[in-house]
Amino acid sequence: MQTVLIIYPHWVPANMAGVQRPRLIGNYLKQFGWHPLLLTVDSKYYEETPDPLMEKTVSDDIEVIYTKAYNVTKPRLIGDIGLRAFPFLKKEALRLCKERQIDFIWIPIPSFYTALLGRIIHDKTGIPYGIDYIDPWVRDITNQSDVRAKLSQAVARTLEPYAVKKAALITGVSTPYYQPVIDRNFKTPPIHAGMPYGFDPKDHEIELEGLKLPWDDQPTCRPWLYAGAFLPNSHLFVQSFFEAVAALKLEGNWDKNIRLYFVGTGPYPAKRITAYAKDYGLEDIVVEHRERFPFLHILNFLSKADRVMLFGSTEKHYTASKTFQCLLSKRPLLSMLHAESSAVDVIREANADAFLMPFHEGDKKGAIVSQLKPLLNHLQDEVNWNLNLNHIDAYTSRQSAKVLAEAMDEVLRK
């Protein structure tokens, strides 16, 4: 069996979205002839609140090696775990490459700085490496004006060409996430592959006893739930949604028992969801919990909600990995996504598009609101939700692991 060294500085019990990438794929790599050896940072160096329940979701097939990092200083100058752990990850990775038979190195990003390790280790050992784009490194920030974002992108445009120049493989959660990387940096494209986060069906079989739900103190409410980070390019969707709800309330076409819950939205820097709710006079029915919830809590919340909401991005490359969580909750789903997002195809294949609101370039808020109102009116009624999950196997993390394994095999054959 060949060994892939996966370098990712966060690991369970961290409840970070990025942790899911090496976890979901690593759980199944052995089935395709690859032993996953994960190099990560000891959790005592994390800033985030740990989620011990995440241990339930990890396969014993993943061998984990821990290293250390510099602590966060006061005042906080460097928070990025990839930077704080960089010299320790480098030293330990070189040790492993010297003492073990490492056939390939795979580095999901962000943290973006760890991508540099692939090039550094390759130059010293000759071991081929691949970079996996969970998020774009160089990206469009025209809707952001803060100096920090501009500086970050200046650094990204400098470092990315160095990091990817000798990469034997480029992967990502979808082809549009990494295609600009290839276009910018390669005359002859390397081997590349797109594979979604997917989902591990075993996660959804874990039911937590005695779990307190966010709406337990509202015994008569019908909870509509959005779970996950509030994205920079989701604002138009949330504004349009609130405007449509406000219009229905004004017309007397809104069930007074419905409450809109937004949980785990994170420390986003832009205008808050609750501020938008206040703009539209909805502060009495909108509840936001910005803190992250344990992953398994979220899965259980979704399965017990009255309705589930998915607000994606106005960018077509956004794949909405939480789509699978929403579908597997088996609850009626309101989804707002770019019409060309791969998540739209998944929703349609699952026969879950009755309340899908696809966004097209140039769509204005007024037109979106007009189309939303009848959808929301119907969503309040009793819904005959006939999901068809037969096609969803193609999006499991097992399938993504197969794609990665085949791509690494191809690299080694060259």
C-alpha cells in the first residue's frame, strides 16, 4: 500500500470547516490502496473551542502525527495556525520523508501558507506533491475595502506561483475553484481533479441523546434553520429573503409561529444578519447564534427543524458543501444559489428543487423578491417532500477519495 502524507494544521477536535476535507477523504483512502498519514498540530495550540464529538466521525485508518506551533501572542499579531506552525510542520514533514516511505504529499488549503511546504519538501526530497483548493487563494476582493484583505491578496499573488510551480497535481472542491490557478501559472497543465467535499453517510447515523435544540424555549414555534458560515457573497440572498418575508407578513400571509434561526454563522466582518432583520422589521422572528456548534449538533439540528435553508453565493464556482447536510436532513429545503453552481445539479437530481431559487448574473433584488414570495408562501404549507437520494452516492466522500487516489496513481505512473 502506498502512503500519502496529508499536511493540514487543524484536526479533530477542531470544529473547522477545513478539517472536514482531510477527514472525509482520509476515511476512505485505504479502500483505494493509499495509507493516509496526517501531519497536523497539537490541539493545545488552537484558538478555536474544541469539539470532542468530532472524534466519533474519524476512521481508525488515518494515522496521525502531531507537532507543535508558536502560541498566539498578546496582543494577537499572528493567528493563522499555518504560519504559527510552519517551521515545525516543515521539520516534522522532512523527518517523516526521510524515515518513512512517502509516495505523495497532499496539502489542502487554507491555511494557504502550508501550500509552500509542498514545494520546499519536493525540492529537498523529490517526492511529488499536490495542492487542494478548498477555497481560492487569489480571489476577487472588489467588494471589500479593508487594508488587511488587500495586503492578504498581494501576498497571495506573490506566493501562489512559487507554491504551485512544481506541483504534480492540483485538486479542488470543484474545477472552477482551481482552474484559474492553472490558467495563471502553467503553460502545460498538471494532472488535476475536482472532487466535492461530499459527505460520509455514517455521520448522519449518529443521533445525540438529550441534545438541547436552539428553539427548545419556543414550544409552539416552527423553526426554519440555516446552519453554517454566513458568506461574503450571500448578502443579496439574505436581503431578498428578508424583504420577501416582510412583504408576506404585511399581506397577512406569514405563519406567526415560524422563527428563522441562523446558527454557526461565524465572526464575519460585514453587516450582521440581525441588522438586516431589523431593517425589515423582522427582529422578533430572527435568531442568530454566531458561535460555531459541534458538527454532530448541526446534523441533529437540521434533522429536527421544520424547514431547512441554504443561502449560497452569487459566485458560480461556490459548491455549497452543506448541500448534502441539508438534503440528508430530509427536511423541505429552501435554496438560493448561483444557477451554474454544481450544487444546483445535486439539488435537482435529488428532486429537492421545488423551493430552489437560482440566481443569474445581473438579477436585481426586486426580481428575486418577486420570485421568492410564492415559493415562501407554499413552503409554509404542508409539503409532500419526495426526495430521491439514489444519485447522491456519486457525491459521497468515498467517491472523492477514489478520485484523489486515481489522480495520485496517475502522477506516479508518469
